[in-house]
Amino acid sequence: MSEQKTSRRLAIGRLPLLVGAALSLLVGLWGGLYRLGLDVSPPDAAFPAQHGPLMTLGFLGTLISLERSVAAGRSWAYAAPALAATGGIAVAAGLDRPGRVLLTAAAGWLLAVYLVLFARRRDRDLIVQMSGALAWYVGGLLWMRGHSIIDVVPWLAGFLVLTIVGERLELARVAFIARRAGDGLLAAAAVLGAGVVVSAVWPDAGWRLAGLGMLLLAAWLALFDVARRTVHGTGLPRFTAVCLLTGYVWLAVGGAIWVAAGQPAGGGYDAALHAVFLGFVMSMVFGHAPVILPGVLRVRLPYHRLLYLPLALLHGALLLRVAGDLLDVSPGRTVGGVLGEIALLAFVLCAIVAARLHSRAERQ
């Protein structure tokens, strides 16, 4: 019983960090609506101006560092998500400089958490994930020095893509994927990393090389990820696999645009950005939430077929947005953008409904 109470106390202690992440998400979504041209004037100019950092670092950075802190099992590790959540709130409040410092410090602390994990288990997947945290840190330093968000985009993409790919490599290792196949993923990740670094000096060449790395990673994941097998199952394994496989398609789309256009502008920039950050990354969030959330908050998120509704809406909305971007059809971009935000909120609502339905079924 005491063990259960301790676990519950730890989960409650993590709740404020998730609240901080949620605030960054909501503010980022509000700013996103304004950027789409809707008449939803935010109370602060930082909302639309910092839409990208709030979604990427304030929201996703907090979630990723929180999950890694739980895995590390050290109380000091929670400084990483605390810094990320606080930094996101500071940026949203218009405290630009302190927010950038806090978000960058969160990346440095996350690197320390990875070093603890690496000391326990010296595997290649952790090296890939550490590379992602390093990309966040370097991108944060560039942002602090006054570089524009566009300049930092490859670093933020590297952070999220390498983190997710490292986690998938870990599962591939558990699934006994041949080491030579794993070497292929490491090579593709190295191409992405090289492109991110080159983008700081030669933007056009760097974006193209990073795009090639994303294409190679998408191809590897489509060929070797365990989702290829679990998609033929039922229930949660099948749902997760559908999320992953569709996400890999969007990673390839974003990579292809970067390869073709270099550092894209206008509609191409928006299309590639949301293909990666929304289509790929949020598909991963949808697919892993029923597994990660119980481990972080000790709250069950049971699978229910309702979860397919926001997933379908997310991809339909993104198709509309990307088509609108590439064909220069402004209404398609706007409607797709709004529906994409609705899909994110709908996933939370469907998850709550699924939990209530499961609880009711257990009582009967």
C-alpha cells in the first residue's frame, strides 16, 4: 500500500509539469489561429510570434523531458521539464529573453539526464536520442543569439525527429532487428544531423541534406519498424501502428519538400513544416499517449476505437493544408489549419471519453 501511495504522490507531483505543457499548447494553438488569418486577436503579441517554439519546446519539449526524467528515476532530473514548462510560460507571457534562456537550459539538463541513462545502458538508441537533445540545445543557443525561428527550424526538427527515431530504434533492438539494419538507421540519422549542422552555415544545402536524412529515416522506419507487424493486430497495437506508419509518410513528405526546395519559402515552408511537426510528430504523440501517460501520471488511458476519429481528422486536415500551401489556395490552408487544431483538442476529448467508458464498463 505504501508503495502505491508513493507512486501516487510522484504522479501528482508531475501534474504541474503537464499543466505547464498544456498551457504552452493552448497558447500556441491560439497563436496559430491568428497566423492563419482568423479574427482571434490574442492578448499578447507573443502568442502568434512564438507559435513554433511554444508548440515544439514549451509543449513537446516538456513532455519528452518529463518522460525521460521518469525513466531516469532521479528527482534532480525533473528540473529539465520544469525549466521547459516555465520557459514556455515565460515566452507566452512576452518575457522573450528569459523564456529563451529557460528553454535552452532545459535542453542542457535533458542532456545530463541522457548521460545518466547512458551510464546504465550503453546502447546506440540513446546516442541518437542524445543527439536530438543536443540539437535542441544548439538551436536554443542560436535562438538566444538572435537568430530567427526560420534559422532554428532544422535544429528543432532534428531534436524531435532524432528523439523519436532513437525510441523506435530501441524497440527495433528489442524486436531483434538485425544489427546491419540498425546501422542503416544510424547512417540516416547521421545524414539528418549533418544537414542540421550545415544549415547554420549554408542554409540551402543544409536544408536539402537534412531533408534527405528525413527521407532515408522514413524509408528505414517503413521497412523495419515493428509497426509493420503490429498493424495486422487488433486494439491498441493496431492503433499505435496506424499512427506510426501514417506519421512516417508525413516525414517523407516533409523531407521531399526540403530536398526539392532547399530552405523553402511561402507555401512550401508551411507545408514542409507542418508535415514534419504536425503530421509526423503529432502522429507519434497520438500513438504513444496510451502507453506513456499511464507511466507518467499513473492514469490509465484505455484504447477505444473513438481514438481513430481525431487521428483521421488530423491527417485529413493536414492533406487539405498541404494541398492549399503547394497549390497556393489560401482557403485550403486556413480550413486545414483550423481542422488540424481541432483534431489535437479532439484527441484529448476522445481520450477522456474513452477513459470514462472503460471505467463504466468495469463497474458493471
